[in-house]
Amino acid sequence: MISGRKEVTESQNLQPLRKYYVKPAMALPRAPVVSRQSPSAWWQAPRPAGVPTLPYRQWTSSGRAALWQAIRLARETREALTPGAAGGVLVPTYHPRTLIAPVIAQGLRTDFYPLTAEGLPDLAQLDAYARLDTFALVLPHYFGAGRSLAGVRKWCTTRGIALLEDCAHALFGQAGERPVGHWGDYATASLSKFSPTPEAGLLASATHAIAPLRLAEAPWREQLKIAKDLWDHYWLASQADDDLVGLCRRADAGVVPLARLEPDPVSTVPEALVDGHLGGAQHTAPWLAHLVAREATSPIAAAQRRKHFATYAHYLGGVPELQCPVPAPADDSAPYVYPVWFPEAGAATTAYRALRGAGAAVFRWDRPWPQMPQLEDDFGGRWAEEVLQLPCHPTLTQPQVERTALAVAALARHCL
Ligand SMILES: Cc1ncc(COP(=O)(O)O)c(C=O)c1O
């Protein structure tokens, strides 16, 4: 239990609280499920400028598979110019492990670079992290906020380093002077974040023609499994429940029950590479995934995402201790999550565990790649613990988003 600001141990914590802790029947969905919207609404809608409208595009089974291919293409280009000179990839300190695994899977070195408080590379420092054989830099549009990458684009061009624009969180919309996906030599997208499909990704480019990847069709087992997954996720979302109102009450009373977080099964490097996290890289997405992934560009879903982002901002933007490290989304974009930045890791951990225990839809990238070094003047390392990601997907209802935001505000009052 966390009472006031004092932290006590896990066993002390859980025992007296069993009676307070009501486990929700099912947690709120963390990704969108099949909507009741008529498919014609999104099928016929014009596609917004972004990754799906780039001139060169290839489907993959996931965002990480697309990243794997983008790294391979950049490496081949460097090797064609200077054989043996492609050894390392610049990767950000704030990441999910699925962003790093495609580098390791190709036997390449990860050159971690630090991030500014805006989630961009610090250009003044970047040279210190690149080596002679560094041939690519991966940069995500964190949280779905499309921002100008003009500075880093110039930095990469001058040094002959390929910019791999990771659009897993921002599929379309404007990113400064250009649309999302138009800054990188290659852009990669993860369609499972914007549509009901559990898998599907895109590898695309504004400037480089991409030869056919010649991926095998997804095996029949996968083709059938996706239909079951779509149904299962839909059913689970319809049963979703939470105890966020109870959590608010308890936080205000100074007694917060914490969920015991099960460790992510992907705990070591070899496991991350073989347990299916890159397993689908050799085949394309199942045909049903191609079909439902079209929903990713639905303008109705994008508007709903902006509305959810605005709701979180309404309730949390005024809490003095909490920050949102990105600007409000532009009118043409579809934010992935609302990032809420706690000023210290202990409070963020308490809030995260309490929210998970009450069934909230919330993410935290708190398991950086095991070999990641601690870098100076780096906000990325801090974000791993201090930033909670609150999803904006349209399967969440307005009341669910409001309850989540109110619970975060109550936890901030309680912990800070
Ligand atoms: C920034 C970023 N890049 C890449 C990926 C990998 O995408 P996928 O899960 O489709 O493999 C993710 C997934 O969470 C991500 O958040």
C-alpha cells in the first residue's frame, strides 16, 4: 500500500488490502477492435496523406518486420557503396523492445542516442553517438505527434546515414513541413495500433523504389487464427470492465491498491528474437488483416482519437505536476496515446500499478533493452519509468476515457 508518500514493501502492501482490491472482470481494451461502423464508411473515405499514400509501399506482417526490412535495405545501400562499412544503427533510449530486436536480429550494433524533453534527438550531441560504420538512425514519432524532422533529416543527409522514420504511432497527418512518413529514406508503420488487426505493417518510402519483398503467404493456421483473434478481442472488449471510480475514491482516501505486474515473458535477447516477436518477418500479413487494416485511415476513427486526446488534456492538462511532452494533435492527425509525464519514477510506478489493477488501458515502456547504457542529459531513459501512455483508440468510450483521466488526476494528488 502507498499511504501518503511513504512506500512500503510488496508483502506489507498487498496483505491488508485484499478486501479493498476488487479485480475487474476484464481490463479495458488497449488496442482497437472491430467496430460496428459500416465498412463502406472507411473503405470509400479518401486516404489522408501519410504512410498509406507514399508512392512506394510493401505490406509486412508487423511494424517490427517492416523495421527489419528497412534496416536491411539501408545496410545493403551502404554495403554497395563501401563494403564492410555497415555495422551500427542509431536507436533511441526510449523504445519498446520490438524497436530494438530488428537491429539485433541482423547481428548489428545498437548505438543508443539520447532524447530531448520533446522526444527528439539532441542534434548537438548526436555525433558523439555515431561511429564510422553507423549507417541508419531510427526515429519514432512518439505518441503520434507528427513533428518536423527537418533538423535530423539534414543531419542524416550530411553524414550519409539513412533516416528510418518509425511511424508506428503516427500513421498519417502533417509532421511539420511534410506529411508523416515523408522525412525518412524509409518509413515503417504498425497497422495493429490503428485498426482491429492483431498484425500487419507497412514498409514505405517517398524517394526509394522498394523491390518486391517476395514474402511468403501467411500459413493457413495464421489465416484462420486471425479470424478467431478478431472475434476474441471484440468479445473481450464488449465484456470490459474497470474499477476506476473505486480507485479514485481510494486514492482520495489515501489507500491505493497496487496490481502485481506479471513480468513480460520476453525477458532476454534470444527470446525477444525467436518467440514470435520477429517470427512473422518472413511472411506477409494474413488476407483478413489486409482487409480490416483499411480501417486504420478512417476519418471517423481519427476524429474520435483526437476527441479522446482532448478529453485527457482537459482533465490532466491543468494538474500542475503532470506534463504532456507533445503538443495537441493537428486537425488531420490521429494521435496514438496521450502521454502523461510524472515528475518522478516512484509516483509513476505507483500510478501505473494502481491503474493496471483497476483495469485501465495504459502502457509503459519500462523494460528497455537490457544492454542499454545510461546516457547523460537524456530524457529517454527517464521516460521509460516516468511516462504512462493512455490509449486514444476509438473502441474506448468517452466515459471510459473520462474515468481513466480522473483516476490519473486522483493518483497524482495522492502520490505527488
Ligand atoms: C515505436 C514503435 N516502433 C515499432 C513497433 C513495433 O510494431 P509491431 O508491434 O507492429 O511489430 C512498436 C510497437 O509497439 C512501436 O511502438
